[in-house]
Amino acid sequence: MNNESIQQEQERMDYVISVITEEADRLKSEYSSKLEIQKQLLKQSSQIRINNSSNEAMWESSGELREFEQNLTIKSNELTQVQNRRTILEKMQEDPYFGRIDYHNVTDPEAEQIYVGIGSLFDNNDNLVVDWRAPISSLYYEGNVGDQVKLKIGDRFQAFEVDLKRQFRVKNGEIVGMIDTDNVMGDPYLMEVLEGGSSNQMGPVVATLQKEQNRIVRDTLPRNVLIQGVAGSGKTVVMMQKIAYLLYAFRAHLKADEILLFSPNRIFQAYISQVLPSLGEWDVEGNTFSQFIQHRVSNYDMIPSDIGESNKFNTVKGSSQYYEALERYSRLLKKKYLLFRDIKREDEVLISKEEIQQMFKRIDSKGSLAAKLDILRS
């Protein structure tokens, strides 16, 4: 690789970083404006009352409240989207992309190229960086130079031929390594990543995704997936990549807060804590099972037990007396012992726990505790 090629790539990367910085600054201002709007809406929501003087008045005020809630939900989602985008851009400022693919459609000799990173970036309709989960990015993982690869773009399959595959190692926006390769597996960049010094966090897992792993990640037909392999074969990495891909491919139907990731222990949890951010996703909750239980049933301690004791526990838990005790406890929770927390945004209290408690007490519901909490959330 000659110095002129490296210089050209560095100039392009410098320009991409400048576009990232400009968008990040704009989103910072937009975030502040949207946050102020949300604060005002949340304060207004605590003052809304249902007029039950008549059925007509009640239905009318209920409709107004429902419209207000929908508007509040929209504003909240917009705020979350802006914040998530800012987080991705902050990470891309240090490492905008890791690969480049030059290719052409087999039915059209005109050459095209994409740069692949953890997020997408546009400037004046020019696609500067393509998200690694986009369909066209499969060329980076599926194709070697000279290969023809069929990809499903939209509703139909198209065949592309790979003309160039280039990989970058980037540190703080500077290209510290660059190589053209015809096979990700076995190339010097991947070997350096795999043979490098050990760390308590996973490395650039997207850049080294292999063809077979890529197919597992992008296969969405099976409802259940079992990833099996020997220790160190990349099972965990593929699982995390699949989570990130599903959040991208089904973003209209699947949200990060609808995914719960269980780890066998806290050491492993810390080990994978940086993987999803390196894949372009945040806010996926991770817990050990013990943490999950203790967080939700905080008044009880989990104790180890042998098989005999475990059977005794199961006998009690499966009894009608245990069910009735849970029923009594749930009814008691509706009246007292519920713990409320302040609703905060960046350390600023938007709605205090005292206000939430008062709202909860004002709810007249004879339904389940879950139903009453749903009313409170709405």
C-alpha cells in the first residue's frame, strides 16, 4: 500500500469526521430543545384531571387526555432517537468506519463503493458510511475479490461482483493500518486482532465477522436459534451481533428495552458490556439471574441449596397456599409498600417520587396491581 493511497484515505476520513462533528453539534442543540419541551409536557400532565360530572364530559376529557399522552409518547421517542444518534456519532468520531468495498452490479459495469461502519452517515445525499447491518454491507463479509455475490435488496435478488476489499485500523480518527485483502479470514489485520494482547473487553467484533457467522446473524426465518461451538469459537460474539442486527432490521417493531440478556456471572457480564455499543446499539438490559431476581424482589435473599432442599422449595411454590399468599401480598401492594423513584433526565428531577405517589393514590381502580400501574404509566 503506497503512501499516496494512505494519504487519500486519511483525507477522506478527516472529511467524514468533520461531517460527523457537524451533525453531533446540531443534535446537541436539538436535544436541548426537545428536552425542554418534554419537561413542560410532563409538568402539564400532572395537572390534568378527568371531568366525571357526566358521561359526556368524562369521555370528552378522556379523549383529550389520550391525545395528550400520545403527543407525550411521540416527543419522548423523538428525544430517545436523538440521544441514541448522538451516542453513535460520538463513537464514530473516533472510528468512522473499518472497511471499504468496491463493486459493480453484474448487469451494469459502472463501479460503486461503500465504506462500512457501525452506523450510517449521509451528506448532501451522498452515503459516506453504510451501517454494517445494511443488506449491501454483506458484500464485505460474503465476497472476496472477483467473487459474484447474490444479495436480496428490497424485494428482489441482485448479483454483485467484488472489485476491491480494503480494511482499516483506526485510532482516534487516524488510520494506523490499512490493507487490501481478498479474504477476511487469515488476513494480517484479523490475525493481529486475534493474536493481540488480552483484554477484559471484546475487540472490533464487527470488522472480523466471518462469512458463516454473517449468515447466522442475518438469518431471521427461525424463531429459535441455538448457537453451539467449542470455547473461544465466537458464540457470544455472534449472539450479540444477532441482537444488534434484529434491532436494526426490525426497528419498527422491536425495541432495545424489550430485550433482556442473561449472563452466567458478573465477570462475563462486564466482559460483554462493551460489545453492543461497538455494534451500534445501546440500552439492552443485561443481568445475571440473581441480579434480576434481587432487583425485583429486593426484600428476599437468594441462598444456595442442594437438590433435596430445592425439591422442598418447589413443593411450597407449587402449593395453593403459596398462590393465595401471593394474592394477598399483591392486594397489600396496591395500598402500601410500593416504592416510587424520581423521574430524572440528566440528573434533573422532572417528576418527584412524591408527585408520582400522589398520582398513584388518586387512581380509583379495582383491577390488578399491574392494571393500576399501567394507568399510572399512561
